[in-house]
Amino acid sequence: MKTTTYAQLPQNPNTQQLDSAYEIISNETLESRNFNGLTIAGSLFSLSVFKGITFKDCVFYGTKFENCMFTSCSFENCSFQFTQVDFCQFNQSKFAECNWDFAPIKKSQFANCMLDQHTSYQVAHEDKANLIKQNQDDQNLQSANTGLFLKAA
């Protein structure tokens, strides 16, 4: 099985570990690569940059992306299962036929992206939840400033 180590170290095929269980990838830049049928399980990507990457038929299982930037990336027929996407930026990226099972997207931005129906729903659902929480926080702050306190139902 191809795993994140394969994605991390493609330069020297003699050193690839194809059965890695857990990876932490931080402050890395991946550019102009195509990954087909890659499985990424239980990995953490933090503060990393992805430019011109194509993920086709890939599975992200129990993975976390935090504070990452994706520019001109393509996700085709990818499955995000129990995967977290937090504080990420997606610019000019494309999502086609992606599946998001128990995979929250929190505080992330999508600029000039093409989103399929499932991805669009997931982004809108999480944004709505965050917006509702933000509005409740704003109301509580206003109430505190005016001396009125509202009890949540």
C-alpha cells in the first residue's frame, strides 16, 4: 500500500517505506505531483503547502490537515473518512466526486474553487455551524456590555 511516506520521499525509491502507520508532516512544500490511489491514514499535515498537486482515487483516513495551504490542487474521487480539515486555505482548487464521512471542515477558506455537491454541502454545513456559534458569542458579548444576560435555551 502507498502511504504518506511514499508521498514524502519520492526522490529515492530505495528508501521508501510503503507500510508506514503514522506520519507527522510539518512545514513541507509539495509541488507539481500526481498521486493516484494513495492511502493516507492517521497522519498529521501541519503548516504545509501543496501547489499543483493532483490526488486521484485517494483515501484520507483518520488524517488531520491544519494550517495548510492548497493552491491549484485537484481532488478527484477522493474519500475523506474521519479526517479533520482545520484552518486551511484552498485557492483555485477543484473537488470532484469526493466523499466526506465524519470529516469536519473548520475555519477553512475556499477561494476560486470548484466544489462538487458533497464538498459544497460539507463546507456550507460547517460554515453555518461556525456562523451560528459566532453569532451566539456576539450576542453574549453584546448582552454583557449592556448589562443584560441571556440564558441559552
